[in-house]
Amino acid sequence: MSEQIGLNAEPLMLWERFERNKAGRDFAVGDIHGHFPTLERLLARVEFDETRDRVFAVGDLIDRGPASVRFRDYLDRPWFHAVRGNHEQMMIESASDPEMLATWEDNGGGWATRCMSPTAIDRLREVADRLPVAIEAVTRRGLVGLVHAHLPFPTWSAFRQALEAMSAAPSDPQRVQGSSRVSPYSSMGDTPWLWEALYSRATAREMFNRKWYGSDACEALRIPDLHALVLGHTPTVGMPPPSVTNIHLLDTGAGYPKEGASLTLLNLETFEMISEPTAHAYGQADVA
């Protein structure tokens, strides 16, 4: 994590904890991918109360959808909280890596690179670079953990401890200056388990594989020190979002213009899910 320096030289906080919301409800939302109008329709359906309720997003707030630039506005809202996804990380690392810039553009980053100045994109990078890798929220039922793609440790507490140690590690300006990718932003590639948390599909693959072998096989995936683990990243289009033991996948394909693509909201008390279609909205209902 050699580039662990933000624009304001503040320590990078890689995880965030939220105590129990005794006044209202908590929800998790899957990969939004710029479909903030779809999120607003979902919130209207559950009669969301901005003064009492909270939303936790599993990352990939940007790219492919029609209103990606609104992620900055949402992160200013006191009831909206998000972990970083691989799309935010691509935007962050594209500041100093031409190959990553091309990768980001190929994966939906053109909304920024074609329409915004480098200075404006840097301001968005600074916002994205303050996003934690993981969030834990205390609920009435127990502790819920959120990370974008994969839990790279066998327990949540081991993951939290690694994130805390990384957050507390002092920056090394000399090492940053000697890096092949000099950047004021954080890079995940230097720490494999951090990269896995944002990019790996290992947990999702195991969930799909073990569902064929029954409940005993699924039970082996249980995260012992969480009530629930909520992930995004791996799209499930046109099918119910899978849940195995206490692991829930929430990416239902909002970033893909396919039949059945939707955005999904998960109530963190009842664990009921509702979805709102997005594929039909490309160029139609979902407007910035």
C-alpha cells in the first residue's frame, strides 16, 4: 500500500463502523453503477425516511449508468454510506497509470474522461479515495459486514484487524516518490488481499458451486463472527440474488443493459429484498 496518501495527506481509513440505528431502518443496496434515479424509486417504494433510515452501498457507485456524477452528491448525504468498489478504484488509480486509465474507460469511465476536465476528475478521485474498503454495521440481529467483492480472511475480525493495521501504518513519502506509479491516491495492487476484497469473485463462485451440493456444503461458507456478510461485484441478471448461509450477493446487473437487469435493496433487519428494473431505463426512464 505504498501510495497510501490522500490529497490532504490524511491517513487512509480503510474501514468504518456504524452503531445500531435505534431510530429507524437500515438497508443495503447493490452495485448502483450510476443508476441513482433507480435507487430513488426503490427508496420511494419502502417509504424511506431520510431523517431516521440509512443506506449502505456495496461499491461500484459509478460507470455505465446515466447519472454517475451524482455519486459525489450522495456521499454528502448523512444517511448514505458506501464502501469502495473496483470501479471507484479504477478511477482512483487511473490518475497515474495509463493502462488503468484505458481499462477504466473501457469499463464505463467515459462519462468522466470524455466530458470532464482532468482537474474535475481529480476532485472526484479525492472523494472516492476517502471511501473505506469495508463497513460494519451493528443491527438488531447482529453485526453486518459489507465489502465490495470478497472477504479475503476466514473471519471478519481478522479482516478488520488487517484493515486497522493498514490504516494506522505511517505513510512513506520516499517510497511513494520512488514508485513507478507516483500518485497522491491509494493503490490496492501492492497488497494482494486488498485487491481481492475489491476484485475477486472467489466467494461468489463458491456460493454458486456449493448450492448444488446442499445445505451442509453451504454451511462451510458461513462467516462465524457476522450475522450477515453483504457483497456486490458479481452480477446475477434475471435471477433472484443468491444467499448462502449468512452471505448475500446484491449485484443484480444494474451496470449491464440486459433484459432482467435491476438494482436491489436489502432490508438489514428482515433480509427481504426488493428490486427495480434498470435495463429498460437506458436512455429512457433513468435520467441524470
